[in-house]
Amino acid sequence: MSTVRGARERARIEVTAAIKDEARRMLAAEGAAKLSLRAVARELGMVSSALYRYFPSRDELLTALIVDAYDSVGAAAERADADVLAVGGAPRARWTAVCAAVRAWALEHPHEYSLIYGSPVPGYSAPMDTVAPASRVANVLIGILRTAHAGRGLALPPLPAALRPEALRMTADFAEGLPPEVTAALVAAWAHLVGLISFELFGQFNRVVEDRDAFFAHAAGQLAHAVGLPVV
Amino acid sequence: MSTVRGARERARIEVTAAIKDEARRMLAAEGAAKLSLRAVARELGMVSSALYRYFPSRDELLTALIVDAYDSVGAAAERADADVLAVGGAPRARWTAVCAAVRAWALEHPHEYSLIYGSPVPGYSAPMDTVAPASRVANVLIGILRTAHAGRGLALPPLPAALRPEALRMTADFAEGLPPEVTAALVAAWAHLVGLISFELFGQFNRVVEDRDAFFAHAAGQLAHAVGLPVV
DNA sequence: TGTACATCAGTGAACGCGCGTTCACTGATGTAC
DNA sequence: TGTACATCAGTGAACGCGCGTTCACTGATGTAC
């Protein structure tokens, strides 16, 4: 019951963290495909086989990094939202702040971003552990829209009949309480946001968009509009 | 001056094509990171060193595949647009047809799509040869908007002052003749389109969107709206 | 049309590299009595 | 408090693998006279 851990347990926690930190550094330097257990061990002054005391395989280490990345961007989004909320910000301000926070996180951690929103790592398939952390950012956005809906409301045109059943199902699954047209718009807006960030990060904006801050700020406003958030 | 080629030249063309075809097949099976000259050679019954007669390095082969992929999706977009145009389709119909064609191409060639719109291949940097083919799809969309602008016009609200200079520059650079707010909306819509397709392809829609056809059809309509294309 | 030489596709062996993972081991830390 | 045993982190060697690239070579195709 004691929170005072033995030397063994504390060492284990520290070494596990050191391995993940080093792996993250290599990720940032080389990308996920180049991440190797041997290189991490080498950098830590351990022998490669020693890592197997901490992670049963390279894929498990990758999974840990993916979960951490989702948690990291999720926390950044929650923090941004809470900051705006603390000064009494309206839903629209919260929305654009969260968009900006996700982009800022991506620009600071490009390889971690690639890991979770880029092309899948070949030969790796994400286990269930990643599902919950993966939805933290989306949950922040849903929370904002719920507040807005409960307040002045969200004005969106009705859905075409073909999409209504799907939108109702999505709402029931993960956005209980929102109007179905808002749920549909939210999912599209979320894909849009990640598309914008990916274009910027993966080089698609090279020779196309130069003033990226201005462009993104405008796009985030359009996104807010697309999910029905009023301007004031 | 004769178009009748010698055996040597014809053989070279055929073998080059066979190498690219096989590389594309391996790409589809394993992804870009796993693409290896040795595996391609093995599959073709050649010795690995023989490939160096055709491609000076693995990166050159990758570049060739990237250029082909851009050309392939560009051609698909152009074909879709031409088909709708041939039956007298309005700009909005052309727009949604092109969006659908890009998505269909991506679903058919997921790894080629990853190659051009996914996270960059580690250690590879795209040379200038890829710039022109990369813009074929965008050029189709620009063409549609030009027609629409010349016709009934495109109704979009004016840009915020912060984005006007950038939008004017973009217009001058690659979308001459369009109103600046349309150019800005087009770039955002293009990122949105790729974001939607990437989410679908990279697994982000798993357990989220089930009726993907309906969702995408609706999103493509929203995209048309976002660039100012009238419904009729 | 025939011969001599140049070009070039493809071979096979080799270099040097890094990888993930297993396994028997040593020695330090923790636990039960 | 002291001893005997169990647990576990880390070692070092090894396995078997695939990779990109170079190089001297053979033999077929093309070219000039």
C-alpha cells in the first residue's frame, strides 16, 4: 500500500521512461521507419537485448510512443481549451484556440504527428490500447460544440436524407446530444484540420502557401463556421 | 529520325517498365519503406546489380514511382472532369466528379497515394522533377473554378485583411484570373479533400465513419460550397 | 556483304552494414523465515 | 538482525536475415568501314 517504491521498481520506471525518451528523440531525428531497438540501446549505453526486459518487441515500443503522442496532443488541446475557458471565451474562441494548439503541437513534434496522423507504419497494426487516447482531441471539440449547442445553438442546414442515418449513428456512438448535422460537420472539420496540418508538415504547401500562420488562422475560422459556430 | 527502334532500345524501354511495374506491385503489397531493389530484381529473375543499368539508385526508382503516381491520379482527375464536361455538366458536377475520382483512385492505389500524400519517406527528398506532375489535380480544379467564375460567377465573402496579400500572391503564382478569395478557398478545399481521403485510408475513420460513400459524397458537396460553386 | 571494334545489358561474387530476437550467464536487489 | 533462496536487470555472444552498392567479367547487339 505504500507509495514508497523499492529501488528496483523506481529504477524500472526511470529506465522505461529513458527508453521512451530516447526513442522519441530518434523518432524526431529519423522518423518511425528508422526507429530501431538496437540504436536506442546503443544511445543509452545498454546492450540491445536488455531492452527486452522493458518492451517485449519493437512494436510494443512503437505502441507506447503512439499512445504517448495521442496523449500529448490531447493534453495540448485540453490545455488550450481550458485557458480560453478560464477567461470566459466563447465557443468559437475555444474552437480556434484548440485548432491552433493542435497545429502548434504538430509543428513542434512533426515525427510524432506523422506517427499518429501520417501513413501507417508498414507491418505495424495499432492495438486497441490506442483507441481511447486517439479520441482526446476530438472529445475536446465535441465538448465545445455541446456547450455551444446548449447555449445559443448551432445553425446548420439539415442533412441530405442519404446521410441522416449515418449521422444519427455517429451521434449516438460518440457525440450524444449534438444535432446529427453538427456531428457530421464535426467529423468533416476534424479531417479538414488534419489535412491542413499534414499539407503544411509534409511539404504539400511548399511553393504554394507562404504565409502559413495567416492562412491557417483563416482556415480555422472557416472550420468554426462549418460546424455552425456563430461569429460572435 | 526513324521511330523504329533497335532491339536494344526497345528492350530497355520494356525492362524499365517491367521494373517500375514490379516496384509498384511491391509498393502495393508492402509500402514504400519496404521497397527494395533486391526484392524487385529477385521477382524479375534478375540479379540485383542489373537494376543499376536502369536506375542509378533506389531513390531514383522511388522518384520515378512518385512521378508516375502523380501522373496517374492527375490523369484520373482529368478524365473524370472531361467525362462530365462531355455531357454538358455544370462546374459543380465537374467538381464533385473530380473529388470522387481522386478518392476512387486513392482507394484503388492506397500505397501510391501514401507515397505522394502520406508522410514523407524517411531519408528521401523529392527532386524538382516531381513539382509539375504534382499539380495536375489542382490544375483541374482551378480550371473548373475559372469556368465557373467566367460564367455565373463565384459568390464568396471578402477575405480578412490579414490574408489578402497572401491570397493575391497565390493567385498570381498559380491561379491567374480567379478572385483571391476563391484561390484561398481552393487551397483549403484541396487540403480538406486530401484530409478526408487520408483519414479514410489511414484508418482514422475506423469505428467512426461507417457509410463512407455517403459521408464522402456529402463532404464533396460541402467542398463545392466552400469554394463558392452554386448548387444549380 | 563481311569484318573489326565499340557499346552496353546482365552476371556473380563480394563489401560492409544494421536489424530483431534468443539464450545461457552473472550479480545485485528483494523476501521469507 | 542474519541467513537462504527467489527474483530480475543487464551482459555478451550468436543466429539468420536483408539491404544498397561496387566491380571485374562475359557475351550479345550495334556501328563504321
